[in-house]
Amino acid sequence: MHLHSYRLRNFRRLRDVHVELASDISIFVGANNSGKTSATQAMQMFLSGGRDAFSLYDFSSHVWPLLDEIGERDGEIDGAEFPTVSLDLWFEVAAEDLYLVIPILPSTAWAGTLVGVRVEFAPKNAAELIERYRSARDDGQAKAAALIGGAGDYVPWPKSLSAYLLEELRREYELHYFVLDHAQFDAKFQAVEGYQPLPLGNEPGGAAVLKSLIKVDFLNAQRHLADHSTASGGGGRSEDLSKRLSRFYQRNLDQRQDDHQALKALFESEVGLDKHLAEVFKDTLDRLGRLGYPGLNNPRLEIKSALNPASIMTQDARVHYVLGEGGQAMMLPDTYNGLGFKNLIYMVVEVLDLQERWKAEEEKRAPLHLIFIEEPEAHLHAQLQQVFIRNILDLLVIPGEGGGSFTTQAVITTHSPHILYERGFQPIRYFRRELAGNDQVTEVLNLSAFYSEEKEHRDFLQRYLKLTHCDLFFSDAAVLVEGNVERLLLPIMISQAATSLRSSCICILEVGGAFGHKFKSLIEFLGIVTLIITDVDSVSLLPADHGGDDDDDDELEIEFEPQEGEAADDFEALIGGAAPVAPEGQVPDAAPVHRFGKKCLPGVPDAVTSNQTLVKWLPAKHSIADLFAATDEEKETPANGMTRVRVAYQTPVPVLWNGHNAQLAGRTLEEAFGLENAEWCQNAEQRKLGLRLRGALADPAALAAGLHKRVSGDSFDKTKFALGVLTARPEEWRVPAYIRDGLIWLKAQVDLEVEAEIEGPAGGE
């Protein structure tokens, strides 16, 4: 048996989320304040905390005005209208474990593998709640009116139902338990209209049933391990590893009274220690005797040791680190090792301790043990993070219990890409922030579904993300850039064009025009706000029978793939050759057509793009003319209702050179930069950029041609260009228009989410 999934309603920013769990380990990821911590704290509050753990601040923000509206209604109030916070738990049960869940079977005719329980934090009695609220409100208003000079602007408590429940929630609400019938739920675990679950009982009956099925434990991020500086003094809330191991010993390892080998060792130690103590304290005890204490008729004082398994670890043992072997070995106290290694050991001991306590419950032991581990990366460098996540499943296996009725599941919340990519896509549960009106809400996505559906690019994506250790899953927004030059220059361009983005978590991915489209399915699945900054990469097509010239560096092989709904004659005109024939003039589902082309200026007639991101993603156009004519709407896509992705590439801009004006576009970032900063780049002081041209350049067209030839040449050093720009003062040059416009768009999207986050009265991790 394992916990298949759970659904939370009206809990903080988790207005209505369904979280699927893997049978072994699940990893919660997402941007800051996306609801990861809330999803774990809710489990603790519902299953371990009881009603006293809740406050009104745990209700989603949209609930507050609903409460106030209910409070101002006249007449009787239907209890079903009152907002509640609820948790649906769905257990997947094998046939051999069916006996464990008999108390929560919905009927004797039940068949399947999923059984469910709902825990609801709801009013004890809605009618009485409203009556008490109105009585308190009317009493307060009467007393305020009786004040000298009247109430004036003063509004006594409670001014609204939400204000009343801020103080009285624990008295008015309680936990209710229900049995759920999976047959009454759809594929997304939403109940069919009108379904009423069967009551399982209120506290404590329902809680006892649930406790007999699942035990939930938490290993929090704030572990307060002592480091070198705190071990010798203050330390306050911190503790060293020895004390933690001592507590583990005392709790779990003191049931060894029949271990005579250990008892013999303690006996021999006692004899030696008693002799030592008698010698050390002889003078002191003799002096006490001369003072007449404890008296002639009383027994004399004698100090004896009291060694026993329960106290030996708590008082007289320390953890040491051994360096070297044999006679050359050297021992150091535990305070002389780094926090990272210490934290790793600490977490292992904590997990083992939780397991031992679960095992110790014996006949009352729940068959399912769910362990939440928060941010295991704290104090761990990358290699130790990978060691932990690589071995955690082996650690959770209890010897002798493999394949039995007892199961352990782990849920890890993390901000570490090293932990994330060590396990691959399947365990990831991505918490995606969304806007619902003016409220911030969250949807939880199961990337095992993405892994099953996306077969074409998933292996490439996993390898790429693992190699780069990027922070895509933890970001507020993503920027996909063409290459190393854009990646180096983007931070300083952001500081010029969209300063507020510097305060956001932006993931910059270097993907190139040839591979950027492979991220399409992942970006749209995650729904993350994304800006694609790429090059127009214009080429002129060579004759259809041209086989390619290996000696020509300007020559490229271009892949053309007919777009859905594209007419055959349009496709033929584009590629300059025969297109496959299909009924009603449509292109059939055929293999891509490959042609050869040479790099050229974007203004060359009939030029096309070799950039697969522009062809296969946005704006999904082949010809340069169509790319230049694309509207803002065509460059942006709102998939899944909320996904916002926009592409930015070079388009014609005004270029002033030698007294002449022209509308021109560069083929690459370097060309666009040289055109839009013509005077600066052609100054002798900027020769380090590599864009300064010799000879007279009559007009902007000559400048564009010269820049294109320079940048396309083998001798041009792109990295040197980027470093040259970085060493210059930012106010000396301008961000190319297509990048500036893209960053301004990205800033607007991110600012929209930030504003909603600030304005919401309830939310949080």
C-alpha cells in the first residue's frame, strides 16, 4: 500500500491542487513562494496537528471575502455554503493489503485499487457560529454607541465574520472525516456533481482510523547544526552531532539488557573507575569526616560510578573522526569536521531515528510511513547532495521487511538542481504559479506524465539539464538565448533595459537556434514565462540539385518541414522545388525536405531562415519576409491558458551612418549591435570589439555588408567581442532593439505576478 495522491482545497495559495506521489520518492520543486512548503505543512497539520494547528491565515485569500459576505446576509445560513479547508487522501492498495483498509472501504461492493479519505476543517455548527458572531457584533456596536460622544469612526470587534474567526476559529471549527468512493470521481480526482461522501466520524474517531493507516514524519530544513564557531561557546539553538547520536541511542538502542557482552564491558569499566574515584576523592571525603559530616552514626560517603547503557552515550561518549590507519591514525572531535559532512550524517541519523520510532509502535504501527525531507541541500556541496539523493532509497529499506505490508515513501522539497537532475524527470512534481483574477494560485504538475508523453526530445532534455545544472524549475521566468555571447551580455543588458528583472529569479539557458525548439514541449508543459532571444540566421537557397560544397564555410544544410495546413504550392514556392502532392492541395505528413543555402544579409530577396526555433516554434515561419512581417501576436503564444512565451529576433530598425538613414536588420547579434551602435563600434578606441571596418563606408548598406562579412569570417572572435562590450561603460552603447523590446515584455509579465503576490492577503510557500 502507498499514498497515490492527495488533493488540497482552500489551503493558503493551494486553492485546489492534486498532488500525485511516486510509490518510492517524489521531489517537490518550483519557484519561491509557489506552495511547496504549504503542500507539506498541510499534511502535518491535518494528520498530526489537529484543529489547534489551524488559523484563518491558512485559508486561501479568496475565502476571506466569501466569509464576510456570508456574515452580512440576513436570515439562516446553510452550513454547506461555509468555506472549508480539506484534504483528500487516496491510497493505492494491493489485494494482499486489502485487510488494512477495511474501515475506509466505501461499500461491500467496492472493487479497484484506490480508497480515499477526506479530512475537512469545517464549522462545528454553522447556524450557531453565525448566531454567536452576530451577538458579538451587535454587542460591540451597542457598547460603542454608548460611549461619550458616540462611536464616531470607531468600529468595534468583530467588524466582519473574518475578523471574528481570526479570534474564534479554533472554537468554531473542527476536523471532520469522510470515506470517499473512487467511482464517484473523474480521472482528475474531482467529485461528480452532487456526490456526498460517507461520514467516518469527527475527532477523535476519524483521526484514530487515519492514524492506523499512515504515519507522517518531517525532517525540517532548520537543523541548527553547530559549526566550529558555535561548538566552543554560544550556539544557542544549535547542537553537535554527538548530542544527536546520544538522543538516538537513548531512544532506540537502550533495549539491550540481555547483551551480556556489553554488560561485562561496563562491569569491568565500573571496577576500574570506582578505584580511580576512591583515590581522587579520598582527601575530600576525609575532610568532610573531620567536620563531623555526615555524623558518627551515619554511613560514610563513598563515590561510585553508575555506568549503564541508557546514560553512557548521553554523558560519557563523543563522536570522533578518524584520519589515517593503524598507528598513524589521528582522532578529531566532531566539531572539527565541516558542516556539509556533518549535515549528511545528521540527516541519516534522523531518518533512521524516525524509522525506529515507527517500528517501535509494534501492534499499533501504521502500514504506511511518509517522510517529508525539506531542503536536504542545506550545508551540502554539490557532490554530497548527489550522494544523499542517490542513496536515500536504500536508506529507507528496513532489513527483513522487503515486500511486506509496511511501506515507506519519501517526499523531498528542494531548490537544488544537483538533487533534481540526479533523479531525472519522473519524480518531479512542479509547483506552477498562476494568476486567478487578482489572486496567486498554484497548479502541481506531474513530470512523469511529461516523460511518458514526450518521447521525441525527453532524453535530450534530461541530458542537457543534467549537464548544465540549470535552475529552470526554480525560476520566476526563463530566457533562452542563442549562444555564449548572449549569455555573457544578457545580465548587463537586463540592467539597462529592464532593471527590475535583476531582483527576480531568471534562468538563462544557452540553447542555440538549432536546438531551441526542442525545449518547446517542456516550456509549455511547465507554463513558465519564457523569452526566446535568437538570431534571424538568413540564408539564400542554392539550386535544388546542388549537392553541397564541403569547402564553403558559408554553406548550410537547411531542413524544411511542411507546416500543418500549408498549401503545397506555397511550400513549393518557398523551397524552390517540387513539394509532395496531397489531396486538396495540402502537404502530406512526409519527411522534412533538405536544401542547401549560403549565409546572406536578411535583405536579400527570397532569403529564408536556417533557425529551426523560428521555423518549428515561434513564429513558425520560413521566409525572412514573413518573419519581418510577423505581428506581436504571432511572436507570442498563450498555451494552456496561462503560458506566455515570446520570441525576439532581429528585425529592420533605423540605422544612421555617414549622413544617411536606412531600415536594416542584422543577421546575428553582433551584426545588429554593430548597426545600432555604428558610431561607437567604428571608433578606433573600440577596435577590441572586432567590428571596426577599414576603408570608406558610403552608407548604411555598405556598413551592413561589411559587418556581415566580418562576423561571418573565420577570424572573428565572438567571445572577444562579448568581453570587449563588458569592459566598456554601459552608458556608451545601446541594447539592440529586439533584445530591449523582449526584455521589456518579460519585465511586464514578471511584474504582473509580483504585484499579485504582494496584494494577496494569504499565500506563502
